[in-house]
Amino acid sequence: MTTLATITPPSPAFPSSTLKPTTRFEFGVSVSQFARRRRRSCLHPTLLCTRDSSSRVFATSKLVEEFDPEIPVERASTPPSSWYTDPQFHRYELDRVFYGGGWQAVGYSDQIKENRDFFTGRLGEVEFVVCRDDDEGKVRAFHNVCSHHASILASGCGRRKSCFVCPYHGWTYNLNGSLVKATRMTGIDNVPLNEMGLRPLRVAVWGPFVLLKVNQDKSKKEEDFESDGSVASEWLGSSAGRLSEGGVDSTLSFICRREYTIDCNWKVFCDNYLDGGYHVPYAHKGLMSGLDLETYSTTLFERVSIQECGGGGSKAGAEEDGFNRLGSQALYAFVYPNFMINRYGPWMDTNLVIPLGPRKCKVVFDYFLDPSLKDDEAFIRRSLEESERVQMEDVVLCESVQRGLESPAYDKGRYALVEKAMHHFHCLLHQNLKL
Ligand code: FES
Ligand SMILES: [Fe+2]
């Protein structure tokens, strides 16, 4: 099984040679790769000598139970390092956490703003295409696989003239997924064309985000487009109102996408994000000048945690020449399991953390800006440079932690009180992973 996630963004609104247009990003490893790796190594002692699947599941569940979510943060130990290093645990985690039926952010609504706009991607082993049809302007999502011989149907992103035409033998599908032309099939019996349309996927839009869901839940028709209300409650729970108040779903202009491949487990990046600003004074001295860390607060919701911090008062992120990227208040929302929404000043950026293996992940940053500033190239360039600097500082931290987790000197650590969002994340993981 190939496990990939891909989003194809529209052309960046901000032309810059430093910006990297993105076409695909990888999500995990194939089953055959996994099997080979599993045969080669089981890093944790409890996984040695496990030959059948039931004992492997048992061994993995033992690893899950090494973290006890009932112990409060004051007395709790972190999950063991095997959660971050073990290939078998990683495989199990992909199945339970990423392919378990929850909403996954896969794109943003500007990508399908007009009728006939579409973008393609890959989530797990699912090739998908999201489009806005040309009848009622309804958002639809389908498996991006031709019914004839399984060719990938659409690629990239953009606007269709009217239909999806398979590049292999020319079978043609409407934007509502129905098969309208099967070429050179005259004389072939029993081909029910009306049953050979594209297979639908569940899709939703909340604010600027496009979400997909892939699961085994057959109780709901897959083609149901979810309303804002049901998605808000399912994806964001009771944090939806707070996020709206914070301007997360206000109208902003897409600026650009940047990607970072990091040599660390995906959870290391999440943990770093969720430490309540603990590392900022030590690792982001430049960022610290724009934040008032005395005002840092963390609020926990069902599957979301929100960290907030005031701007640096008189500093307020403003430099002598008046440049102010962060504004007076910064909001950092973590949506379990792997999506982060950062809203500060006129900016919003989102970070999607994609597992590429036990010790590798990719983080996709999408930048959005208040429309009044979208043509201010100097402000945009400088803001992105600052953001890039912070990100590179975090890359160094995360790769360092991964090496430490792989050392025999370390197994479990402890939490500081400011790290309660990290503890919350680990509790959600445990809930998701336990049998
Ligand atoms: S595989 Fe698509 S038309 Fe043949
Ligand atoms: Fe950081």
C-alpha cells in the first residue's frame, strides 16, 4: 500500500524565485517497503520474535500502554521513545490515526473557487480529485482513478473546460463523476456505463479549508457533502467558535506554499509546536522580541488546543522601521492529529505535518494574507523571510530531538506545566491507538 498525501496548489499569487511550487508530497511508506523494513529491524525489545500478526498487534498495544493518559501532567511521563522510532508502531499509527476516518485537511477553498476548478492529490493510498461542478457549483470529490484500466484520471490543478478525459484511452467523465463516454466499446457486452462513474469521496469545506474523509463507515453515503455545521462540530468541536472569533475563517488571500522535509518523526514536530512557548526564549530569540510571553495561555478543547500570546507591547513585533509581522495577538491552533493554524496580525499560515516514515516527515506551509496587503511585495518578502528563519530554527531542534530519541540513553521524559497541550496531544493519540 502506498501511503501518500498530495495537494496541488494554484500558482502562487506572489511571484518569487525563492518560493517552491508544490505538486505532490509523500505520506508514509508502501506496505512492501514497510514489510521489508519490518523484516530488517524491530527496534523495541518487545517487538523481537513476533512472527504472526496477532503477536505483532499485541506487542504494539504493549507499546501504546506504556503511556498512561490517566496520570495528570504534573506526574506524567512522556510516551516512550519507541513511539517515535519503531517502524511497526509507525505502521500501526498510520492505520489508526491517519486512515481511521477522521477529517483530513487536503487543500483550501480558493483552489476550487469557481465552477470547474479542481485540484488533485493523494491521501494514504487514495488518489483524489476535488472539483466544483458546473451545474450548481457543488463541491465534489472522487477517487481519481479511471474505471477502465485504473489510470490516474486528472493531474495537477486548474480549471476544466467541462469534463475529465482519461489520458490513456479517452474515457470521459462529467464533473459530477458520471461516465459520459467510453471510447471504442461497441460490440462489448455487459458494460453498465451508468455504474462506471467515478467513485465519490466525502468532502467538506470549513472556512478556507477543504477536508476529505476516507473510512470504512458505510452508514453514510460517501457523496454526502458535509455542511459547515456538522464539520465544525466533528473536526473542531467546541473550538470552532473561538477559532472564528480569532479570524481563522475570515477572508484572506492565498500567497504561497512552502515545504520542509525534516529528519524526524511527525510527532516530534507536533510536540515542538505544543510546548506552550517553552522553547521560544532559547531557540527563537528573534521571534521572542515580537511576543509577550508573560501573556502566553493554552486552552484545551476536544481535539484542538489553542495557544495564544500577546504581541510584545511597545515592541509588538514592530521594528524601528515600522515592520510588524505578528500584530498585537497571535493564535496557534493545533487540530489533531497533524494540522496547525497560525493567525497573527494580517497573516495566517497553516502547517500540515505529513509522516514519511518513522523518522521523516514533511511539513507543508500555506500562507494567507489580508487582501489589503496582498500586493505589498516588500512586506510579504520580509515576513516570509522571518517565518523561514523561525522554521529553520525549529528544523534544527526537531532533528536534534529525533537523534536523542534514538539514543540508548533516553526512553521517557517529563512535562513542564506549560506543555499541557503536548500532554493533551499524547492523550488523544493514546485514545486513538488503544485497542
Ligand atoms: S484507463 Fe482510462 S480510458 Fe483506459
Ligand atoms: Fe519553534
